[in-house]
Amino acid sequence: MSEMNRRDFLVATGIAAAAVLSLPVLQSTAMADQAPTMPDKPVDVGELKSFDTDKVYDKFAKKPNYFFLVRKDGKLFACQAVCSHKYVALTVKKDEFYCPKHKSEFTFEGTATAGPALKSGSLPRYAISKDDKGHVMVDCTKEFSESKWDDAASYIKL
């Protein structure tokens, strides 16, 4: 076996370094296609009086919860904070939820209005309730598709 010269060593080292540096990118791309692991027990999001203004509350939109709280039209509800198309984290724009990767758009109610999510569907909502201490509890183990958004367990009437 012949010895490796300096040039071959540097080329091999460069290739190995590029491969190692590309792993996080490859992993994050693969993760985007997988549904996030949602909490397996109800999440206490605080007192009901904390949600006193009609708007989107995004405090729980990131890992480990992945849901938005929305107060609108006399209701408080929780909806998924990742795109129904490829599970990319959604952002809040002025008047919509937006997927920066594939340009899907959703109303604040969760209805898909543009992009590939038109085929994959609207954002599911999660069971939401108020406990005896006045705290809002979101249960991500119970989902409601758009046809079930009128179910009393999918929102809190204000």
C-alpha cells in the first residue's frame, strides 16, 4: 500500500469535513417531513384572563408544544403551529399563518388558502378547556378537523 501524499490527504480531509458539516442540514430537512411529537398530556397555558384580546398568541408555537392560541369572534381555540403539507413551523404574518418553505397560507381560523396545503388540508385544532382554577388547558391528544370545529370541546366560549 502506498503512502498518502499531502495533496491527497488535504482532499480527503476536505471531503470528510464537508460531509460532517452537511449533517445538520440533512437532518433538519428530513425532520421537516415528519409530524412533530405533540405533548401527550394537557398543557396548562395560563389563566383565561391572560387571553383578553382578540389576536394570535404564539408563546406555545415552538417545540415542545407546536400550537397557536387564537382568540377571535368570542372564542378561544388552539390550532397546530406547523404546516399541514410538510410540517414546517408556521410564522404569524399580519393576517395569516404562513409557511416559509413552500408558501402555504392559512387563515387565523386554520383554513388553508394558498400553496400545497390546499391539498393537505386545514390546521387541526386541539381540545381546549378551563379547569376549576380558571386555567386554560390544551389537550393535543384530541384533534378536531375543520368539519368538527363547531364541537364544544374544540374551543372556549368567551
